[in-house]
Amino acid sequence: MLSFLLFAGSLHVSTNDLADTKFTVGLLATVGVLLSTLIIGTLSHLLLQTLGLEIDFLYCLLFGALISPTDPIAVMATLKKAGITRSLETKIAGESLFNDGVGVVVFIVLLGLLTQPDQITFSSATILFLQEAVGGVIFGLLLGSLGIYLLKTVDNYQVEILLTLGLVMGGYTLAMNLHASGPIAVVVAGLLIGNKGRQYAMSTHTREHLDQFWELLDELLNVILFVLIGLEILILDFAGVYLLAGALAIPMVLLARFLAVGTPITILRKTKLQQLSPHVVKILAWGGLRGGISVALALSLPQGPERDLFLVVTYMIVIFSIVIQGLTIGPLARRLGATRAPNE
């Protein structure tokens, strides 16, 4: 499901706009994710110890990795309705797409440390991270180029939609078997096909149908993920301490998000690598909604009491994020003057 969700999100991001915000997106998706994972892991470990729950620190870091990625789909409709500036839209969408990929890579590395602690050292974990991340980018470029070539050879929207489906499923699986990051590969391929492919390899008719298909598929998969978490809830142990941990984790995750966004933005401002609006930290911090990606990663945790705890906590954070943050990001953007002029 991750492959489809990420491909659907990346199809609609302009690479030209992304290039204009490359420093912001790059730092937020790397430094931001690692910082967020560390802060959430540390704070959640302290929080759970205070509540009398003895959870291994590595498991808390794993929770930090799964809750750090933000969901571009969950927030983009709200941002467009609010008329937020194009620059901020690109920053939020671009960061979300790439921090999903980086977050999943961090998650995989930490999961390996948790399940095979004797076989993974610091150097091997670093090599694995680089192999996954860099390998994912290279494989994504090859996958996207192959997709554009194939799309050029046909002029039938049904076949072209099936080609994109095959590329996502086959490409993601092959990337994982080659020990490259499937999520990063799919995002890069989606950006290529959504920009170069849309421009040179698709008719107007195909573009319309392709967009409608992937928008519908994205909505369906998000619904399925929430149905899955709903079914999980039926058999979860909703102990009072789990609910308390979830409630206390919400402000903790918001604080971590603010710090993880604020630190890279401060670096960019001091180095003057990129022009940034005054309220960018507030918008990015509050607009970083959690959604299907975090739910999917939480569902993939190994069976055990830790999984039950973090499923409850993840569910509560995601619901708060979508309902409270999602409904208030528009008014916040208007209040801060971060919306487009009527003629833009």
C-alpha cells in the first residue's frame, strides 16, 4: 500500500517548484526526520517509564521513525481550499513525499537492529541506510525513465494506466529485493512520470484519466488502511494507561515536529541559502499531518505488547492530526497571511 500511496502523491508535485525549494525539502526530509525520530524516541521512552511501562529504547526509536513521516494527501486538499501560497504547498508536499521515503528507511534499519541485534553494527547500519536511500534514488530514476519510454509507445489510456500500476508494483518489489528503498524509488519515479511523462508521453485524454484513477485509488487505500486499524482496535487492549500515553504523546509529537522543522529552517535562514517567509515554521509544523503511512508502518510492527501500545498511540495521534490540525490549518494560514492573492 505504501508504494501506491507515495506514487499517487508524487504524481502531482511539480519538479520545477520542487527545485526552487530543494534546500528546504532536502533538509526537512533528512535532518528533520532523523531529529524527529530521536526526539520522539527519547521523550516517549521517558514518558512510558514515568507511566510504569518498561519499553526498550530501540522500540521507542522505532515508534519515532513511524510517526515522523507526514502525509501529503491528508493535508493538500485543505491547503488548496485555503489558498495557501504555492511555495508553501510545494514545501509541505515535497517534504512529505521524501520524508516518507527516508522515514521508512530509518524504520527498516531500526527494525533490523531490533530483530537481529547481533548481526547489525553501527557501520553496517550506516551502509544499509546509504544503500537504501541512494540506491532508491538511482533505481527510481531508472524506473521513471523506463515508464516514460513505455508510455511513449502507446496511446491508449487504459493500457497506460495499467503500465503505471505495473511499474509501481513491480518496481517497488524489485527495489526491495535489491535492498534499495522501494518508497524512495517510487517517489522519484512518480515525480518523473508526473512531470516529464505528463509533458512528453501522454495525451490530454490520458492525463485526465490517469489523474482521476490515481486520486480514486489513493482515497480507497486510505480508507482500507483506516478500516484495518479499526479492525485492529476491536481486539486491542484499551488499557487506561495506553489511552493516557496516547493523550500525552500528542503534545510531545507536536513539540518534536516544531523542533525538527525549526532547526533546519534556522540553518537555512542563517546561511541564506533560500528565501523563507516569516511564518513558515508554524505552517510546516502544524501542517505536517500524520496519516496512512504511519498507520501502515504501525500495522507492520512485530507482534507483542509493544505493538498493541504503539498502535493505540499512533491511532490517537493520527486522528488528532487529521481532525484537529487538518480542520485548523486553513484558518491558521489565513490568520498568518500565508495565502495567495486573489489574482494568483
